Amino acid sequence: MDAAQEAQNREAFRHAVVNTLERRLFYIPSFKIYRGVAGLYDYGPPGCAVKSNVLAFWRQHFVLEENMLEVDCPCVTPEVVLKASGHVDKFTDLMVKDEKTGTCYRADHLLKDYCNDKLEKDPNLSAEKAAELRHVLAVLDDLSAEELGAKIKGYGITAPDTKNSLSDPYPFNLMFQTSIGPSGLSPGYMRPETAQGIFVNFKDLYYYNGNKLPFAAAQIGQAFRNEISPRQGLLRVREFTLAEIEHFVDPDDKSHPKFSEVATLEFLMFPREDQVSGRAARRIPIGEAVSEGIVNNETLGYFIGRVYLFLTQLGIDKDRLRFRQHLANEMAHYAADCWDAEIECSYGWIECVGIADRSAYDLRAHTDKSGVPLVAHEKFPEPREVEKLVITPVKKELGLAFKGSQKMVIEALEAMGEKEAMELKATLEAKGEAEFHVCTLDKVVTIKNNMVSISKEKKKEHQRVFTPSVIEPSFGIGRIIYCLYEHSFYTRASRDGDEQLNVFGFPPLVAPIKCTVFPLVQNQQYEEVAKSIARSLTAVGITYKIDITGTSIGKRYARTDELGVPLAITVDSTSSVTIRERDSKQQIRVNVDEVASVVKEFTDGVSTWGDVLWRYPTHSS
Amino acid sequence: MDAAQEAQNREAFRHAVVNTLERRLFYIPSFKIYRGVAGLYDYGPPGCAVKSNVLAFWRQHFVLEENMLEVDCPCVTPEVVLKASGHVDKFTDLMVKDEKTGTCYRADHLLKDYCNDKLEKDPNLSAEKAAELRHVLAVLDDLSAEELGAKIKGYGITAPDTKNSLSDPYPFNLMFQTSIGPSGLSPGYMRPETAQGIFVNFKDLYYYNGNKLPFAAAQIGQAFRNEISPRQGLLRVREFTLAEIEHFVDPDDKSHPKFSEVATLEFLMFPREDQVSGRAARRIPIGEAVSEGIVNNETLGYFIGRVYLFLTQLGIDKDRLRFRQHLANEMAHYAADCWDAEIECSYGWIECVGIADRSAYDLRAHTDKSGVPLVAHEKFPEPREVEKLVITPVKKELGLAFKGSQKMVIEALEAMGEKEAMELKATLEAKGEAEFHVCTLDKVVTIKNNMVSISKEKKKEHQRVFTPSVIEPSFGIGRIIYCLYEHSFYTRASRDGDEQLNVFGFPPLVAPIKCTVFPLVQNQQYEEVAKSIARSLTAVGITYKIDITGTSIGKRYARTDELGVPLAITVDSTSSVTIRERDSKQQIRVNVDEVASVVKEFTDGVSTWGDVLWRYPTHSS
């Protein structure tokens, strides 16, 4: 099969999945009656149930299993927090505008489309030109605004809809901005991630945990990203649910006590070196990946293993799941290591979970901005003698010189690192004064010799004070669910063979509804039995759907298979009923008063269908 | 006890509760290290767990029990939707500004504070003046901007902080505004309620339900309200979780098949007439309230009963819970009836759930704005003959006359009611033309005789088409949780009697952590047992907390009581342990391998403590 054929098959498959999803209300374009808003989707009833199930399993698998501290913070966030985190300055995409109509486009998308289009469709393309375009695609994410602009101009790229010329690229901040309170003076944003709510609470959470490391905090909640032009349906949206974990750990000891429980797991990994040298992803036991230094540390490796278990237990195909390490140019300068769980779907390999060792970056950023030390303490069994930098600002002199700005100057002096402080000391001793940059004032001031004393003193220390590192697994719940839909979807011929029927083969854990109840024919007796079964299902917390339409059983099975319901109960007598399993289509006879417990043990995962099949007589229709 | 003493006691009680809640991280002022933002709070670990439990129970009690269609819509909402719902124009509070500093205040708050202050503290107040102030307080919510302004001027009320004079009151819209996409041309808001997401999806949801009424849709999610000056701690916040139900029903038949299940429930009700005539709330069986017409209909009555069960099963004290009917002036003009579940706490009676019959208002509003008919159909067994209004716009003539506006004119003509249409017909016949207001164009156009034909025709109808009524129970989850905290809190003397200890007496259903595990002394054997118990608890989905500090058992009990943990497991041997119940402080001996199942049956509500106590030997410490 050639590439074009493969692409066409992928499109057709996606079309079938998306069509079923929309028709059965797994999702709905939001505000559809008003022609919708790009990048906003509702979860309809079955989609909402799948999402609840995924989140409940996430809580069980991560929060409960690891005794994490779950918190719940607001979406509305004041500017100062996102200034500290870097989002106000750096959370941007490069945008170009149609110079006549003002329509906005993502600059990199236009360039990417141009290159792909040329490569696919231009028969006269020279080998040299093709190589150039492929190079552009490879370095696309690294291009500066100027470089992007030059390429767009150079290739003569115009606005796709109008062919008008385009503006130079400029950064557009992707946060939804708003204003907190009535004054208009307190800018705020809808959070672009949930993590910051945890970081700013570090001090309280550390205390809650008995001032002990390591510990993890977790949060599930909405996050927002005002995309320039959303594409790829459910994969790139403007509002989405994130589930994030911030695991705080001593930077000097990133071992994990439960690492041995995952060490032998083996799955597709795609280390940086393999990507650079053009090799394919390969199966590596995670224990080996850590011991050979491919993965930076045990805690990071432990979470990679746990994420693998989480995704495959949900129903993600392990052969279409890989862990890809970030290349040096993708990773933030502060990150120690970063791996993405990527799932292959009809759109290609999609990043669904990021697992990063962000070192001390976030806690330091908020410590600096807020002045509240977000640090941990390790008590020594015996006091230790250490050489310590001591910076003593002379408040009286600083007050005279800087008046209202005194506090900022003092804070900046006290915040100096050892190198900077010793240089300042040397300059002050040599020249009697020195230039000094105060970042909170954003200016350079002159410090005189009598304004600060700097020295190194031997001290007895009873504890070590340090900023913890944070390991952050961050889950895009909507993306995971979309990939799950694709991995669960299949079609099979109807009984008479003249129709292809759709099935979502969800594991019971994920299935939006656990069983359907069908009275075989429309009569009062059977409907009474159906209702009493329904009551017993509700009592044990099982979701069900009754279908009392007179439609044929075959049609009703087809409908329920399309919703991914694992079991269908047909009421065909008043004492016992038929239970049919979705994927095997096998049927068993079960007494009415045992139905709820059979359904529950199967959908709770206590028994497999095989276990159940063995205990009850089979039924042939 | 006089009123002042009572007020003081209430304050002291609230102080004790809030102090415990903050110290144990049930909640945290958001962004505390940056000095916080008024009206934004985080749920810390125990608060977040309580919230999860309340929401899980809500899902079981409402969504699962009634087979509701749960959906999940975005918070970001385009302007058109909230224009249709009326929020853009009417979701406002009246605000005044300090004329010098620009500080904003809610106008009614200032007037209310002034009146209360005078009434409480001015010994020279004449009886006449006191009566006037009391009258102002009674009608406060009905005052227009002009009336409020006149009172503020008349009483000489100034800005509380500066004593500067105040501006005239003007409306401030309480929605957080933002902009969708990069163009700046698509205004949007953070939703002030979750209901609109359901209304705009009515057509799809009705189809999903097999085109049958009644059915209910439900949604849990964040809502936002940019309060002018938040007060009352956790009760009036800028972002909160709502759980809303929209039950769609035929306006001609608001009976409910399960009403008999709640009819005999008897609880405090406060009908409109009793409020107006100064009587107190009284216990009325809900069946009687419906049959006597105090409550408008069975479906409304059914939900009032279900809300009563929900709140009391959560742990709300039934003697501090009442259902208060809205007075005529509180109710929207379209509402058929409306009751608030009010819970009494230290702030007074607080509205926590609103249960309203909103008639067809919302679906009609979105039908009008979107042009998509949000209606239901009832097929007649036999076709019926009816006289029908037929409006036939003549597209050719209208096109010539109105060009681009043709579509809006046609829609407006077709949307005419019978009365309006017959008047237009009469005018056209008399004068050959008529003035006609097109609301979507916001102007009056001239319609000529040849542009539209209007007639009444006899027709056979096969079905009735109508806009369903909606009954809306809407739950403020944060308010319910805060009231629950107050109702669950008590203090008791420590064993040696020299200290008052705090206890949250949460039902197991609500408790943030179901049990704690304490090794009696710090030794490896006991810690191993504690860990194996912990593993067995995780396996059955029970949340726990291990406390291996060397602190005395009494202190550890006190800590865990303060978190509202129902059971404490003390490991004092390797074969059996002591389980202590929080409120009775009774203790039993249980074998290590039975611990998880005992804890589970008690916290799942399968057994009471009495049941468990009877089966195991008691332990006296």
C-alpha cells in the first residue's frame, strides 16, 4: 500500500469514527444552534460518562494508590502568578494577519502547509528544492519570528482564503484574558494549566504532609488556550480537562521506593539518540532504561511505567503507544529530562501525557516573585560546620539613599548568589561603590560600601534548606479519550451480511453505560421484569439503559454495540434472562435475581467474561 | 439570651469552625503567597475529598437514580448565547464608586450596612425613623438605581474607607468578559451558570432520549461571577461549582410517576403566604403541599423531596433546613413557581439550592435568537382538525424590496403570533401597506399587500408541537459544603479535661478520609502490619492516612477527629488491631485480615457502627 492510499484509509477510518461519535452524541460541537465556536466541544451523555470513568480510574490509579494530596484551585488566575511562571511573557504562538481582511493565521501552519503541499503535489520540484523544504519542516518549531517571516516572504505565501499578502509574524499570547473585580485594574487570565495552583500552595502542602519529602499533589480541572486557529477536531481545543501531578522530591535523591514494581515492564521507547540518528522506537524494559541512564532517574521512570499501565488498562493499544524523549531543542532550559506518552491515531503520533523532571524551576520562580521561600528542610542527625555567605544590608543607609524603593533593594541584595555577592564585595572594596541591578525595580542603582556588608562565615548548620525538584506527569484527558475512541472502534458485518455495523469495544471500566435491558416483546410482564432489573442495577451503582421500543433485537443490539455497552440483557421470560457479551456475541442464561450481581462482577473487573461463561448455561438464539 | 449575645456566640462558633478548616487545609485562600484574591478559594486535600464525595453522591442520588443525561460543556461562552439568555443585559449589580479613589462598592450593601448600623447602635433613633429604616431593608432588593441613589444621597452615606462622596449607582455586569480567538472581534464570557449549555443542546438531547418527554439533563461544572466586593467567606465567591438539572416536561402534564415515593416526607416549608403574613416556617408533608396547591405541581414537589433527602443524607441538620417559596417580587416574570432550599448557618439562612419551574422561557429565548426550533412533538392517535394560521411571505417581492435583509424580514413575518398576524392582515387590506418591526434588524420596515399572504385554514394535524417546560434544581456545591462543615462541627473536652478538642462529625459518605492507621509504638513489626493494612484498604478503594509519628495515641486521635475521619485503626499487635469510632469513641478488636472489609462495610453504609459493634469484642483502653 502506498503512502497516498494509506492516508486515504486513515481519513476514511477517522470519518467513520467521528461520524459515529457525533451521531451518538459522544460529543457535540458547542453552541451548535448558533453555528458553534471553533475549538469548543461538549461531551454529550455517553462522552460525559466515558470522561467520568476515565477520571475515576485516574484517581484510583494515581491519587489513591500513591496517597497523593489532591487540590482544587480556581481557573481565574491573577496576572502576578502567570508573570512569575513565565506564561504572560512566553506562552505565545506566532501569528500573521491577512493585510486586507485582518483574518489571523498561525505562521508556522501556513509554512508547513506550503512545504507539504509542494512536496506532495509539485511534479517539477527539483531534488535540491525538495531537500530544502524537508529541512524547513524539520526545523519549523525552532524558527524565530524573523526567520518565519523571511521564509513566508521568500516563498511568496499568501492568505489561504483570499490570496492577499500577509503581515510579518508577531507573537500572540494564548491565554484568555479577563479582569478581576469591577475596577478594571486587576488583570487576570484563565489558567493555561492547573500546575501553578499546586506550586503556589507548596508551603502549606509540605506542612500538611508532616514536612516530609517526597510527596505528590494532584489536580483535575479545566485549562484554557485561546488557539489562533484550532484544527484536528477534538485534539486541539480551546478549553480542556487536565489531570496533573506534581511530585516533589529531594534533588539529591530521586530514587523511588516502588520502582521495582514497574521495573520489568517493557514497552516502546524512543530515546533522543534514536530519534536523532533516524532509528525507530524500540521495546526497552523501563528498569534498563533507568539503569543505563536513558531515563534520568527512578522517579521519572516510575511514573513512565505507571502511565503505561494507566493507558493500556483504559484500552489504549500498546503497539500504538510510545514514550518519546524530548530533543534538546524541545526541552525547557531548566528541565532535567522529559518524555511524552504519544498515542498513534489517524492524525499521527499525538502527545497525550507529558512526564517531565522540571527541576526546581517553578518553586524558585514563585519564591523569587512572592518573596515567600518555597523550600524543604532536612534535619541533620549531627550539626555540620559549613562556610556560609552572609549578606547584611545596612537599612539606615539604604533607607536614606532609596526611600520608598528601599525594600526592593534590600531584597535584591539578600537574594544574590555566592558568585555575584563576592564580585560585588570585591568591587565595593576596590572602588567604594558599585552598579547593582534590582530586577523588581527594573533598573540599576549605585550601592556604596557603607550600605551592605558581605562576608563568608563558618557556621554550625542543623539542617539543610533546599528547593525540591518536581516531577510532573500531565495528562490531556480529552486527547486520551479521543485516541481511546479510535483504538476501540471496529466494524463487523450484520447477520445477513448486507451492512457494516459499528462497535466501540470499550473495556467495562470505560464503557459509558454498563448494560442495556431489552424486553424481547412489548408486554407488561416483561416490562415489569425489566424495571425490577433496572432497580437492582441502580442499587449496586450500575448504569444502564432500557430500550422498550418494538424494534428487532438485532437492531437493538446494533444500537447498543455502537455505544460500546459491554452487556445486553434480553428479558425473554419472567424468571431468567439472556445476557449477551458485546465482542464475542456469546449469550448465557441467568436468573433474574442474579442479574445485577453478574453484571457488577463483570463490569467491576472482578470476573472476566470467560469466568462468567463457565458458570452459566450458554444460550443459542 | 439577647440578640447581641446570640450574634456574638454565632461569631465565636464561626471563628472556631473557620479556624479549624483553614488550619487543616480544608480550604486555602487562593494565591495566598501573593496575598490572595478576594472571593477565590482553593480546596486543600481534605476539602477536595469532601467535594469529590458530595459530587459522587449527587451523581448517584440524581443522575443514576433518575437516568438523567449528563453533559459537560465549556465555561467559555460566546456572547450570542448569553445575549439570548438575558445575562448580557440583566446579570448586573448596582455599583457606586468613591469619587476620589475610584474604589467600588455594591450600592445595596452600603445602604443595608447603614440601616443595620443605625438600628443597632443609635440610641437616639426615633420610632418613626426606625420604622422607615426597617422598611428600606425590607424593600432593598426591589429598589431601582435611581431610588437607591436617592436614599444614599438622602442619608448622606459616604465611602466607608475614606468618607469621600459616592457616585450615582450604575449597573455593573457580573460576568467575566474575555475575547475568543485572536481577532478581538468575538466577545465571550465565562459562563455564570451551567444551564445554558443544556438548553442549547435540547434538540439533540431530546432525540437521544428517543424523542420522548419527560427527561432530565444534568451538568456539574465551574461557574463564574465577578462580584463587586465578595463577602461572607466561602459563601460568596467569584468562581464556584454548580450542579444543575434541567428536567423537561410537557406543560400540560407536570405529574411525576415517582411522586408517591416522596409524598409522605415532612419537613420545614415556608410558603409565600406565611412569609407575607409574618408566620413562621412549618412542617408540611410534601404530598399535602402539592395537593393543596402550595407547590405548583408534582414534578416540582418531587424534586423538593429529593433535594431534602440529598441534603439530610449528606449530614445537613433537618431542623436547620427549610424550603422557602419565592415572593412574587423575587421571581422572574416567566417562572411558574420557585423554592429555595435554605440552610441556617452562622451567617443566617443561606440559599443553597434553587428549585424553579422556569416554564418555557429558556427554550423559547434560544429558539427566537437562533432560529432553531427547540420544541417537542406529541403524535395524536387520530389526526385532529384544527384552524391554523398560515403566513406565506412572497419571496420575490420581499427580495426586490429588502435585498440583503430579506431573510430577516421573512423570518420575522413567519414568527408572528396569531393576534399580530391578523392585525397586520387587517391593516394591509385597509391601507395596502403597514409598518412592521423586524427585531433582528432592530428597525421598522414597510410591508406592502403583495409581499405576504395571511390566512386561517382548516388543517388536519397529526401531532401537537410545543415548547416543553423546564423544572430546574440548581445546587451551589460550595455553599452546601460550607453549611455541612458548620452542621458537622462540635467540640468536646480532652481526656484530662484541660482542653477543648474539635471534631467534624461527618457521615462516612462525606468524610474526606475514611480511616487512619496508627502503629501504637514506632517499631518495624507494627509498621509492616500498618503497611499491609494500607495495601488492603487501597485495593478496596478506601482512602486512609498513616500516622507513624511517635506522638501519643490521644494526640493522634485528636488530629484525626479534627479531619472528621470516622474510624481510627491502632496497630497494637501483629494479629489483631483496635478500631475506634470517632463520635462514640468506642473501640473493638478486629483481626488484621478482616480490617479492610469491616471499614468498607461501615463507610459504604452497608452496616452501622451498632451492627459492627455487636459482632466484635469491645476493647477498653
